[in-house]
Amino acid sequence: MAVPKRKVSKARRDKRRGQVWKLEAPALSRCTNCGELKAPHRVCSNCGYYKGREVISHEEA
């Protein structure tokens, strides 16, 4: 069985482990109807449109 010749320093160990757990910013796209930022492949929460069709009707208050 392979045995390491030298101790791996904490800095080297943590540099390697740090690359795995990076957080990513959520992907956003513009609504084709109103231009508001929304999650891709989701109904726009501002106007209720998805792919140019009204899916959820919003009454103006």
C-alpha cells in the first residue's frame, strides 16, 4: 500500500479542498415580456409570462 513520504502541510491541503466548496451565483435571465430578472425556465414573478404566453394572471391593484 502506498504511504506518503512527507506530511502534507495545512496550506496545501486546504488549497486543494477549497476549490470544491465554492458557491456559485444563481443564474438569471431577463423576462421577454417585462425585462425583469428571473430564474431561467420559470414563470416571471413580476408579470406572470413564460415563453411569451400569460401563464399566471395578475390583477392590477
